[in-house]
Amino acid sequence: MDKFDPSMIPPGMDQQDIQDMIANYYYSCKEVTPYCPVEATTLGYYPNRGINIFFSIGFALAMLVTLVLGVWKKTWSYMAFITAGCALEFAGYAARITLTDNPWNKNAFETQIVAIILAPTLICISIYLTLKHVCLSLNPALSRVRPHLYPFIFVPLDVSCLCVQAIGGSLAASAALTNFEMVQHGNRCIIAGIVLQVVVLLFFGVSAGDYFLRVKNWIKSDEADPEAAALWHDKKFRMFMYAVAGAYSGILIRCIYRIAEMAGGWGNPIMQDEPSFIVLEGFMVLIPCILLAFFSPGILFPQMAARMSAPGQIGLGHKDVNKSDPEKQSKPEGHESRQRVASGDESGPSETQANDGPTSTSAAVQSKNKEEA
């Protein structure tokens, strides 16, 4: 806007009208020309084609691996949110490849803005789901809230972040042609959504850290359950937890960067710095997606996979599901249930046992009738 020719401004216009007119003028640009320079675009540069192809391939790979392992191990909800997040990231960076040819391509720009901003919110949901299953597998009693409540706390908060950011994006896109002030309001909504997401992430980090310290002290005590202690020291379980912690850290760093990037408004110096975007946005989301995809709970944390797949197993009734839930165990069956939880065997009675029960009962009744006769 500073380079806009003042002679093109009609007399008597106030500052708001001037901003709307300038936004209207640049919004009509279709390609790079002397009157529509690349510096006047929101990004202010030609995106690097190679790095955007790299990110597109990376997110497509993470999406494919998550989908295959999720279907194989039946970790449905965990798989669904990571797959959806990777799909959005893939769409966003594919759109940025288009921008390398024409930075004024509005459809590509709006696609990459919406997809890349919203995708990490979906990925966060999969991270939030892990805390519930960790608590159930180690010691539910050490959690300050019931483990089953964690998804009902964090998922709605995360969805609210998504909605606020989506509203902001809609306002900015719909008013881009005529109302610069409304664009700024949309930008503020996006910032508010990202700030809320950072708060939710920090809240989750505090909750997980608190539980980690409580379990760590419990494991060192004489009261620790041997099965829980074995899981705690299991290398595969630790690999999964390190992967989740790394993914959480990457998403948190990315969200903090996004606040700084959006705070200066559209086209500010931070937004027009591609190296910082590549490192703090691209890699800080790609690395978490790779970690969550390849360090799958279906392989490294079978207890979590067993709970996710249990409702879909044929012949597994509600009674059996309750038995495998440490929060719903009765005292006489507590030890046996804990063994199933720690070992990852949460299936119901075997097919042989299920068939033997009614047969044995029927035989006993027939024998008794013969004796009486």
C-alpha cells in the first residue's frame, strides 16, 4: 500500500475508503505485471516449488501410512483425525505449488491458507485421545479426573478453536474485495482461534505432565502393580510416548509461530518470510505427522488399539467391554482385568468358552432329569 500511486486516489476519500479501494484494486490482479508486482501479494514472494513438493509428498506418505496401519489395527478415531489433518496439509501445499507459477492465483492462495491453518487442529485431537488410554493402562486412580472424561474436555475445546479460525477465514475471504476493515476482523478471529488452541495445548501439557509425575512416583513405590510397571518400562510403549511428546511439542511451536505471523496483519514481514514459514510451519507439522503415523499405537501401544477396536468386534457385548475397563471393574475381578489391560488382551470370552458354557449347562440338566426318572 505504501507504493500505491497517490495520484490514483480521488479527492475527498477518508482512510477507510482508501484502504478498501487499494484492496479492491489488488484483488482484481490475475497475474504478475508491472502494476501487480509479486511484492504486492499477501505472501510477497514466489513460493519455492521444490520444498512444497517435498511437503506434499511427506504429508501424503504420512496419510497413507496412518490409513493403512489404522485400518489394520482398527485404531479408528486416532487414524481418522490424523488422516484428515494430513489430507488438508497435502491440499494446502499442493495449492502452494500452483502459487509458484502465479502468486496471484486467488483460489490456490485461499486453499492453502484455510487448509494449512486448520489441519493441525485435527491432528491435535489424536494427541488428546492418547492421555485417556495411557491413564487406563497404567493406573486410572492417579488421574485427577476420570480418564474417560479427557476426550470430552479437550476435543470440544479443540473443535471450538477450529470453528473460531474457520469463521475468521470466512470473514476475511468474503470481505477481501470490498471491506478492508472486515478483513482485519477476520484476521483477529483467526488469531483468537490460534491463541485458544495454544491455551488448550498448554492445559493438556499440564494435565499430562501432572499424571506423568504421579505415575513415575507410584512406579517407584512398593504399591506399584507389576503389570503396570512392566508396561511403564516397555520399550515399545516408551517409543510411542516419546513420539506423542515430540508431536505435541512441534504443534505447540507451530501455533506460537502462527500467532506472531498473524498478529501483524495480512502481508506483514513475518508472513512474507518464507524460510521461517518452512521451518516453523512446514516442518513443525510434518514431523509430528510422521511421528504419529510411523509410531502407531496399533504396534507400540496395543492396549490403546484393543480398546478402540473392541466395540467393533463380533460377539463382544457390553458386559465384556465393562470388564476390560479398569474404571468399571469390580474388586473380585480387578486383578484379572488389570492383567488383560496391561497385556493388551481386552477381547471377550473366546469362541470355545462361549460355546462350552451353554452346552455344559444343558448336559447337566439332562443328566439330572434322567436320575429323577
